[in-house]
Amino acid sequence: MISAIVHELEPVLLVGGGKYRKSGLKAAEGRFRRIVVADGGADWLLSRGYEPDMVIGDLDSISDSALTRLGPERVHRVDEQDSTDFEKCLVRIDAPLVLGAGFLGGRVDHELAALHVLAALPAQRCVLIGRDDIVFLAPPEMRLDLARGTRVSLFPLGQVRAKSQGLRWEVNEVRFDTSSKIGTSNEALGPVELSVEAANMLVILPRSALGLALEALSTSGGGWPPRKAS
């Protein structure tokens, strides 16, 4: 089992090396206390006047000047190549919530890998922030105080049943599966209540709903346990 190296009682910002980091950083402003960076994202962050608390990754894209500036106490090398830098970071953060910027958009394979990690590490609540959307793994139960007309998309990463109240097209007892039934482009009629039976459902909302999503995740009670190793 991998032990956390970043411990925080408040949300943590995790910055990656992908597109739309600037818009993600702006949206997250004022909502985090510490910053963790995935590998080469450190150079970008430093160039914008931010000091990361920790850099985690295989360090194949960070500059020598950034490594020198940060010093060994703020750099954690992970040499294995079986996981992405996003996963290397997320599994080593112990915080009530992680805000991820720089993981959505750009290369499709990188984006899909990041979404996979959300489901692979369900015990760590994490919201990925893109240019237009936010994405997070649905907890067992949650209430989103959304305005009428807000776009709500549900996308399964495996088999999962869901129940809802407050959606234009309710999903009560619908059996979702990536290959047969998804729930994209739904719409809120007002506050939405959602419950799912397994840690396999992504919720996709407009980026403007970030604050409401963070509030909902912070007040949703019990979360998912870690997945058992196969």
C-alpha cells in the first residue's frame, strides 16, 4: 500500500501538465491551501509566481532549474512507469478534496487516463477542472443545489444503478453501463439529489457549477472505500 506524503485538512490544488491549466487555476483560486504539482507542471506554475508545496512524478519533464529552486524537500521522485503522473500524485495526497487543473483537454488518451484514475481511487474525492466543464466521481449520495436548466451529464465507467430527483429525465433504477446506457446531456429542474450504488459514475457539470459541486461533495457524508487490489 502506498503511503500519503501530503497531509492536509483543507482542499489541495493539484496541477498537471495539460491544457487549460490557467483557467483551472483561476476557477480554483481561493478554494485551496496547498499546491501539489505533477512533474513538469512545476515549471509552468513557477513562471506564474506560485510556489508548489510538493512536486511528485517520474521527473522526466521538469527542468533542472526548477529542481534546484524547489530543493529536495519539495520533490518526490516516483520511478515506476505503471501509472500516470496524475495517479502518482493523487494516491499520495491525504486531503478531504483535491482540485485538479491541467488534466482535461488536449490529448484524448491523457484525458481518458485521468478519468480512469477517478474511478480507480474512489476514496479520494477529486474534481477535475477543464475549460468548460468539471468532472468528478459521484459519491454514494449527494445533493446539488443547481439552477434550473443547468446541464447535468452522467457517464458510467462500469455497471452502476442510479436514482435521482430533480432531473428533467429521471434515472431511477436505470442500469448504466459504458457499452449500453449512458446519461449525458440531462438537465436540472432545480436542486438535484443523486444516489449511486457503486463507485463507477462520473458527474459532468459546467465549470460555473464548481462552487456548488464542492459544497455538495463536502456535505455528502460517507464516501467510497478504497478499491480492493485485484
